[in-house]
Amino acid sequence: MAKVFTISVPPVLGRKPRQRTSDPRYVEGQRLLVEAMRYLAQTDRIQHRPAIELLSEHVRTKFRSTDSPLG
């Protein structure tokens, strides 16, 4: 069995958390993926189900919850 070593890092006190700014590229990418899922669902939902699931998983895991493709 391998041993796991952890090196503790003390927190830096007084440092303010970084403000998140919205990046229009993320929102645009999310919007394009949603449009692609809509198109695939309209053409043939059963045949394109694996592709829709893949895109859906990507949208859920790669984008921040504060980004919205709706505006």
C-alpha cells in the first residue's frame, strides 16, 4: 500500500475572494449547445438520444450555474 502524504497549506487571512465576471463566450457557447440539442431533438429524438445526452452532460458540468443562455 502506498502512503499518502499531505502538505498542509495555511490559509491566507485577509485575502478577499475573487469576483466572478460573466464572460460572453461562455454564455454564447452554452446557448449554441442548447440550440444543437433542440435541433437534434426536433429531427429524430430517438436516434439522436446519445448525442443529446452527451451535450446535456457537457452543459451541466462545464458551465457555471450563474451563466444563462437566455440573456
